[in-house]
Amino acid sequence: MITMIEKYNQTLNLNMNSTPRIRTIPKAYDEIKKLDKDTSFTLRALRRMCANGDIPTVKVGNKTLINVDLLIRTLSCDNETVCVL
């Protein structure tokens, strides 16, 4: 079984010079659903993580924007910090 981060790495060959993929909360959730259509992760959980500061966000007017690549890394616990959600 292929993991979400492996599928992400296969579909996107990003390097450090690429532009970050910034999305609104619903569109970021749609990106997660594209990678794993059977995910148990919910839009409500994503909104809650943003509100709690678990995921870095940027507020622009009334919109909350998320770096999708960072979101995927955070959810995959593919970073050097302890993954606690």
C-alpha cells in the first residue's frame, strides 16, 4: 500500500525553488482528498487544526490560506518534530 507522502512525492517533483501551493481551507482539503479519496481526515478537523495553530496559516481578509505542501508534510509526520495532532 502506498502512503500519502509517497503518492505526494510521486505526483509532485518539487524542489526548494518552486512556488508554494497556497490554498483556502476547503481547497486544501480537496487536495488531501485527491491524494487519498478514502481518508478519514475531515474538513472540520482541518478547520480545527488551523484555529488551534497546529498548521501555519496566513489570514488575508476573511480567508485563511494554507501551504498545501506543508500541510501534507505535517499530516504525514514527515518532519523532524514529534507528530502530535
